[in-house]
Amino acid sequence: MLIFELAVILLASKLAGDISVRLGQPSVLGKLLIGIVLGPALLGVITSTDVLGELSQIGVILLMFIAGLETDMDEFKRTGKASTYVGIAGIIAPLSLGYVAGSMMGLPAFQSVFLGLLLSATSVSISVQALKEMGNLKTREGTTILGAAVIDDVLVIIALAFVMSLAGGDVNLGMVVLKKIAFFAVAILLGWKVVPWALRIFAPLRVTESIISAGLIICFLYAFLAEYAGVAAIIGAYIAGVAISLTDYKHEVFEKVETIAYAVFVPVFFTSIGVAANFTGIVDHIGLIVGLSILAILTKLIGSAIGAKAAGFSWKSSLGIGSAMVSRGEVALIIAAIGLENKLLQQDMFTVIVIVVLITTIVTPPMMKLFFTSSKEKQKSIAG
């Protein structure tokens, strides 16, 4: 059954992606929507299984690994201030207004803060694909988005640990912060000393594709260490890609890994997001879903855009950056699951949040297309 489902996913995602591009949208939008069509919500051809979930996880890890391989470190250093502004401003707006929304809904204080934290999360895996397709990944805007995503992830997880420790959860805030610091320190040290050495060791081995295997080993180990430290696995994969991008093996690893990822795993990731959609009981909460979706989109869009504008970007570029930060993706779903387990989120509210996360993910590619395309056209008219 899995083999058949993989065949259907690959065929459908490629065709849907092509249709999306023909309609003037990033291909990722078609891949997300075809997942909803194929999944239990509509046709029921594909079911969300644990195996499919694991393949999807590999897909998003490889996607962020490739983004790391394509990162220009000189540009990354230059956009440090901008990334910080975007990351922090993109948390303050949804956190504060999410708390206000929770209070207006009658939620207790801790649950209101938790709702704000949920709305503060960002996952740029969808945005990375849209940036690649539009040729914006290696630009100042693209690098700022990636840097802001790292900052956002770390700050939101630390804030979550703080809230759970105050709410009586079994969480040691000092240990959480220490694990984050330890991870980044170890990741940087390994990237500086061990990664180049490991690639040099693998290069002369008399086996096929030894360098590619070495790159994937490094990627998966970084993702595992990140998850173990309480940082998203995608952040670990991204840092692994950056580390390899500083070596002589960058292009060889990039070309082969991109082929592996986009042939199988990345299409599975995009499609599985739609497959996991469950619209049961949606009618009972339609008002809440619409309200929270608008709040989630606008607070992240405007908050991050203000941060980008403060860092010196034009308003068009700032809104493009803000739109790329809108998708909550798997990071918000992980936080929601933690909230459900620790009674900071009720079951019906969990269902609402899952749908809101799906909506933010679907609207991100067309929003990016709108702002980044108009920004490019404006630049061309100025140049002309």
C-alpha cells in the first residue's frame, strides 16, 4: 500500500505543481492543495500513516539542509541585525495580540499566553521552496528570512519552557536554556573543525557516493542533536548545510542531495501536510477558525515587516519578508501537541489550531509571490 501511495503522491504532486506554476503561483501551493484532495478530507486515496510521516520528516530536513548549502555566509553575517529585528518583531506582535485574543475568548491567563506563543511560531520550510522558485533564496531578503527563523525558533521554545515552568509543568527553565546554548556551541564547533575533517576522511573511500553519504550523515546527526536539545530538527539540518557550504565539497553534496530530495522526499513532505488535514467539526468553530487565521496572518506579516523596515528594507521587501514568516508549519503543530499534553490547550482548540496552521501554510506561497514579484517589478521600473 505504501508503494502505491508513494507513486500516487509523486505523480499528483508533480502535476499539481505544474498547474500551479501555469496559474502564476509557486508550485508548492499546488502540492499542498493536492494533499488535501488526495487525503481523508476529500478523496481518501492517501491516508496519513506513521511511515508517511517519517518520510515527510526526512523531506523537510533535506529541504532545510539544501537551504543551508545555498546560504552565502558573507550575506548571512551582513543580515544579522535585520534577522534579529525581524525575528523579535515577528514574535512580539502575535504573542501580545494572541494573549489579548485568548483573554477575550475567556481563556485562563496561562492558556492565553500559550495561544500567543503558538501564533508566534514560524516554520520557513514552505517559504524556502517558494524563495527558491522565485530566485530569492540567495538574496539579502532570503538570508534575512532564514536567520530570523532560527532566532524565532529559539526564542519561542525558551518562552514556552518559561510558561510551562510557571504553569507547574515539569520543566527546568535553566536546563532548557543551557541545552540550547550547548547545542549551538557544539554545532558551531563541529561545523568548524569536525565537518571538514569528516568529509576529507570519506572522500577517498572506495565506495560509491561516499561524499554524499557523509553529507547526509552530518545532516541527520545535526537534526537529531537539535531535536534532542529542544531545537527544531530543521534548524539543525540548516546549520549542517551551512557547515558543509564552507567546505570544498559544497557543490558536489548540493547537486546530489537536491536530486534525492526533490525526486522523492520533498514532494512527500508538501503533500503530506494536506493529507493530514482533518475538517471534522469545522462548522462548529468556523468563526473562531476565521478569526484566528486572520490574526495569525496579519500579526506575523505586519510584525515581521515592521522589523524588516526598521532594519532598512523597502516596504515592498519588508512585506515580502513578513509574508515568508507567516507559515507556522510543523513547529506550531509540535508546540500545540505539547500544550494538549500539558492541559494548556483543550482538544477542540487543538483541532482549531491545526486548521489555522494549515491555512497559514497555504496562504504563504501566493502572498510571497505577490510581494516579491511586485518588489522586483518596482526595482526594474526604477532601473529602467
